[in-house]
Amino acid sequence: MQENQQNPVNEAVDSSAAETPAETAVEPTTEARVAALEIELAEAREQFLRSRAEMENMRRRTAEEVVNAQKYAINKFALELLAVKDSLEMALADQSGQFDNLKFGVDLTLKQLVSAFDKAQIKEINPVGEPLDPHRHQAISTEESDAEPNTVLRVMQKGYQVADRVLRPAMVVVAKTKAQE
């Protein structure tokens, strides 16, 4: 009968001995997992800080590029205008008194200026015969005419636009209906 009876003291020792290896096996796994997560967190934090620094550097470089673009955008156009200025100065310095040569030089200078405007996408607004467009034209007076009312009859001063933006509206005279007699 003694074989069938179990000793409570032996049973307690056996169960504590059985738990100890299991607990010891879980603790190193948990500690290893925590250590691995801490390493992963440190790597993620470092990657975040590097990305943040990279974004800040990119923002700063972009801001500098915008400032430089605004500051020096006119350089190309200014270089084109230097040739026009040189031609005008040569015309003024001419003491020959030959009107035809002076007129020829001024015509060439105008062509240089038109070429510079073309390269800078500056276009004339010359709306004779077109309906008045308040975004591109400025009516300075009206005249009675057989033309449709608000049609541009004459341009007193040409307008200009850069690309699609109006630089200066054209100063125009527009038609109004004739007074009934």
C-alpha cells in the first residue's frame, strides 16, 4: 500500500522542481524579447531622427533655391537687354549726322529688343478690332462708331503680358453707339 500512497512533501518538491525550469526558460525568452524590442526601438528612433534631419535639410535647400530663383530670374533677360542698351548708346554717340544711318540703327535696336521680349515670353497686347476685355485692356475714352459697342477702335498705348499674365493693360479707345439724330 505504501507504493500507492504518495508523500505530500515529495509531491511539493517535485512540482516546484518542475516549475523552476519552465519559469527559467520563459524569463530569458522574455528578457531577450524585451532587449530585441529595445534595439528595434532605438533603430526606429535613429531612422526617424535621420529622416527628420533630411527633411529639414531638404526644406532649407528648397527655400534657398526659391530665394535664388527669385533673385536671379531676371539675369537671362538682363543679358538680352544689355545688347539693346549698347546699341542705343552707340546711336547717341554717333556724330555723323546721317539720319538714314541713325534710323537704320534704331530699327536694328528695336529688333534686338523684340527678340529679347520673345525670349522672355513678353508679348504685345494690340487688340484693335477686338471686343474690350477689362482683364487685358483699359478703356481711356469712347468714340461714336459704326462698330459694335465696346469694340477697340484704337490703341493709344500697347499692353504687354508675360506668359499668360498681364504686365500692363493696353490703353484703348472703344466704340460706343452713335447718338440718334
